[in-house]
Amino acid sequence: MAITVSDRAASKVREIIKDNSISDKVYLRLSVVGGGCSGFQHKLDLDPNLNEKLDEVFTLNGVEIVVDKRSIMYLGDAMVDYHDEDLAKTGFSIVNASAKSTCGCGSSFSM
């Protein structure tokens, strides 16, 4: 597995945690869930919970990432990035090299 987190994404996650005065331990949870027109969707959350039996923890670019063992199977060379170049494309994105195809809007993928 080679999940990566860009400098911009890591910086934005740290900014969100700081701006929301989250003082407890919190992880960036990356997961794959069923849904969308292509079958699967990526999901990002801030999560204070860690299940040591089901989750893997990675520190990438200074951010602790939690991925459940089922989602790891679908996240081969995933790249988490953050965009703020223009209003039409602002926010986090996940590019997953393991995806066989994506839907027209890019919010779901198939394997």
C-alpha cells in the first residue's frame, strides 16, 4: 500500500483541527464505502476513535491517518490532496490509481 497525503492536504487538515479547537486526539479517517453510480466512494472524516483490531494507523506528512483493513484493499496507490485554486474546485480530493473507472462527476469509482 502506498497511500500518500500532499503537503497542501496535510496543512489543511492541521488547520481544520486547530480552527475547530479540537484538543483531543483525532485521526484523519480514509475509507471506502459502497455507493455512487460506480459502486464505491472515498470518504474522509476526522475521527477520535481507533479500533486496534480493525484499523491501521499511518503518519503521513505529519498527519495520523486511520484506514480500516477492508478499505485498505481498495486504496492501492491513493493520493489525498487539497485544492483551492478556484471556486469550482475547492476541497479535498482522492485520486485512486487502483480504480478501474470513475463516474462522470468523479465522485465514485469501480474496481
